Amino acid sequence: MKRLVVLALLALAGALPSTASAGGPTMLIGAAEDAVRQPTLVGAKAQMDLLTSAGLNSVRLTQVWAPGQTAPSQADTDVLRNVAEAAHLDGVQVFLVVMNFGSRTAPLTEQERQDFAAYAAAIARAVPDIRRFVIGNEPNLNRYWLPQFELDGSDAAAAGYEALLAESYDALKAVSRNILVLGGALSPHGGDDPTSIRLTHSPTAFIADMGTVYRNSGRTKPIMDGLAIHPYEDNSSIAPVNGRHPNSTTIAVADYDKLVSLLGTAFDGTAQQGSTLPIYYTEFGVESQIPAPKASLYTGQEIASVKPVPESVQGDYYRQAIELAFCQPNVRGFFIFHTIDEGDLNRWQSGLFYVDGKPKSDLPAVRTAVREAHRGVVTRCPSLALTPRASLGVVKVAARVRADLRCDIDCSYALTVRAAGRTIRRRHGLAIGGIQRRVLLGALPPGRYTVGVSLTAPVNPGPPRSVSRRFTVP
């Protein structure tokens, strides 16, 4: 018996036609997680599997540079290769932060900047599957960069970091033009007070200072392909939707418009993108309270100012943050800090799993939010217009015919079958993104037919796409 009569595959070009189209379902959602750094592929794969079990599709890890180094050790190279291979097996995209350990090792001299850039480039050559690099970590804080200010109170950190970023950009692009170089990796807070005991810059001042240094340098090439920033709330008890800072220099997830404006002021009109620069939220964490049955797994004491929340609230806040980022036009990635809790209560218990690898109660809610974002339905965005891409097959099984529809995101479909100018069948419904939808058409007599399908995104609809194909029932 001939099972397959016709298999018609059609590709519906995806479209984000709005001029202010958000990253939407293409936004990467991952974790900032160094637990994937393992000496064996088996170990790296186990950690990567934990990450993908939460629905995440990207990971950000760190690699520490020390003064005098121009290439990673063989041991570090082997670890990074394990991460890259595990990520390839799980379909995860890797972002690597190349950073100094602390302010005492900040690359301040020209030679140190050259060594740092050579080190990053050596990683790119040794592990060609890693093509997304973040340069430095929170250089606006004294923990990672000193001096922050010159003796006269003017900026020092942004100037030094801008020079490092430019050197690293050139070195990495010399390895491959396809490497993505992210700059900033900024903390969301800072004091901007050169007389303070704790010398820090706010991201607001740091971005402005970087723009000034870049313009004054006369450079005619960019220094970054995107901005990395860590838009934590003031503490874990603050809901992301309530975390706007219109009257301060802090930048959280809800301060997107302010961030875009700052980038535009800093860089628009130069060779460096500003108001259109892609943005990556490479760290965002909400600490959850540790239930009594798990308390023995943790050590130390929680800092009172952190204000950890119940797990259900953690899950709700992660969803809120994902919804906000999903609708923000320039945002390309969102990374939860971490997948797994840190065991010291003085550190971060913001993971989706306890320190023993067991899931928290809010994991299903967060996984649902992540999957709904990938399906384009996590929330309605005023500026987002989606057109699904799909494949359509027409199959005859015995005497009955069906259509197999698969959309990349959720799609509302209207399907018709016509013959000799007459409509023979009509079917309407919803197909979940990434899952094949079998549409039964029933028995059709021998003849020539045309199947047509019109697809529309149900939550963030753009222009519908209609495609028709002919098939024959012998």
C-alpha cells in the first residue's frame, strides 16, 4: 500500500516587520553558570543537561586572566573544549566572559591590555566553537577595577576599560569577523563619588564616560557588537515591573528606555552603534528563601539587605523580568544568575535548583515562562509583530488524508482544501510552536487538489502569511 501520496514542504519566511520589533522569541534565555566548567566532557554534559532541563538555550561562563598571560593553560583549554562540546550536543549557545580576578589585576598598562587581548584571541583560536565573548566584568566597581577616579576626581575606570575593550575587539575580530564582542558587563549600581570610601561608578556615568573617551579617541571602528549589563533590582524583594529608576543613576530591567537613551547620547553619530546597539542582560538574579529541609546543605548567614523571597515569588519575578526583556526591542539575551544555588548563604541562592541539584518548586513556572517566550506568547508587546515560519506536509494514510503542520512559534491557522474551484474542506485551530499539528482532512476521492494555509501569530500578530500547494490523490 502506498502510504505517502504527496509531501509538500514550505518555508514561511519569518518576519518582524515593525521598525521597533523586539527580540521576542529569538531572544536567548540562559544562565550565568560556571558549574559547566568541568574537567571531563561527561561532567560538562551533566551540568549542561541540568540547564536545558529548565528550558534554557544559552550559558555564560567566566575565564580568568592574570597579568603576564597571553594564552590559557592547557587545563583551561581542555575545560573550555568540554563546555563547547557539551553545549553543541545540547544545542546551547556559549558566552565566555574573559575577566581579571579583581582590581589588583586590572589591565591598566598598554602591555597588560595587549596581553589580555592576546589571551582572549588565543581562546578563540583554540576553541573555535566559542564565538561570543564578554570583555571584563563590572569595571564600574572597585571590586574589579581601580582606580575608578583620577586624583582630580575625573573618570579613570571608563577610560582604561574603553582602551581594553578596543584592544580586545581588534584582536578577536582578527581571529574571525563572526565573533561577537560584548562590552560593559556593568553593575546596575554605583556611587559616582570620588570622595567615597567605596569608589564606584553608576552605569549611567560609566556609559557617558565611555562615549566621551571613544569620541575623543578618533577611532573609526566600533569597540563592541553589543552591551552587556547586569540589571539586578535594589534587592530581591522588588518586583521587576516596579523596578524603574527615573530619578536615579541605577539601571534595572524596567529602565530599558533610559539605557537606550544613554547609549544613543554616548555613541550615536560615530562608528559605534548607540541607540540601536544590541543589549544582553548577562546577569539577573532573585534570591529565594531556603526551606528548612534543605537548610543543612548551606553554610554561612544570609545578608539581611538581600531580602530573599519565597520560591513562588522568585518564579513570578523571573517571569516578570523575562516578559519585560521579551518586549524590549534591542534586547538579545537574558541570563539568570545561576542555574544552581551557591552553597554559602553569603553568596547567591538565586538558582532554579538547590545546591544538591534538586529542583526548586518554582522551576516548572520558570520553565513555562521560558518556553512561552520561545513560542512568542509569553506576553503581548506593543511593538512586536510576528509572522510564523512553518513546514506543511500533505500525507495520505490508507484512504484518508491529513495535513502535518509545524510552526516555529505558536500559530493560528486557517486551512482550506479546494478542487475545481470549490472549497472541499476548512480547518481552523492553533498549533503550538515546535510541535507538529496533525490536521485531519478525511477521505478525499481521486483528483487534484490545492491546500492553502494562512498563519498568524496569536499573541503578537504581524501580517499573516498565506501559501498554497497542489497535491494529487490517485
